[in-house]
Amino acid sequence: MIGIKEIQEMLPHRYPFLLIDRILEMEVNKRIVGIKNVTINEPFFQGHFPGHPIMPGVLLLEAMAQTGGVLAMRSALEEGMDIKTKVIYFMTIDKAKFRKPVGPGDQVRFELEQIKGRGNIRGYKAAALVDGALVAEAELMAMIVDR
């Protein structure tokens, strides 16, 4: 399990844009499982939507990408890359689908499987689940670059 401090060592994101709380499982260059505990205190709920709070779909995609970023950076570290001099950039989103809304009190589980891993390019098949039900899915691509 990886906690928030180690996540922050691998990703440049900070509040209010760091959208994952913990990594539960990880196999370098293969797969990762992360979680986000969604609370009513999230700043985006003020405007999305008043009286009917729903986590924006683009933020679910961003949280998937951040989860993939942790896997990419940990994999790069295992491959001998100095990740302190690197950052990961989100490149593409394909086949994105949103199935159910996510709201306060939900715990979103992000499950990603690496489908491409060559050099500094990483690709993932990603799913977001709440209580075992699929709420969103996509294929994501990212690139590790010098800071």
C-alpha cells in the first residue's frame, strides 16, 4: 500500500487537484489499484451542481490518469530512471464512457492495466468503480519527460 506522502513524491499535483488518496495494489509495469474518497467538502461540488452534487467526469478521468502516473513513475524508478528529475504528462484519452454519477460519500476505486510500456510512453486501460459498479472507463496514454 502506498500512502499520500509517497504519492506526492511521484506526482506534482497538490490540493485541490490531487485526486487520489491511496494506492492499494501495484505490480510494476502491469497494474495498479488506487482510491479516492469523495466528500461533500470537495471544492468542485460548489458549482457542480448546487443541490445535486456530482463529481465531474473530467475529474474522474484525471484521477485515473494520476493513478496511472503513480504506476508509470514507480515503474520508471524500478527501471533505474531518476524520477526526481522527471514529470509525467497526460497525452490522450480514448474510448471514455461515463456510466453512473459519483457523489459525496462514494469511494472510487481506480483499476488500471498497462497496455503499452515502451521507453517513456505508457498506456493504460482504466476503470473507475463505486461499490463494485463501473462508473467510468477509458484508455489513457502518458509520457514521462524531463522537468
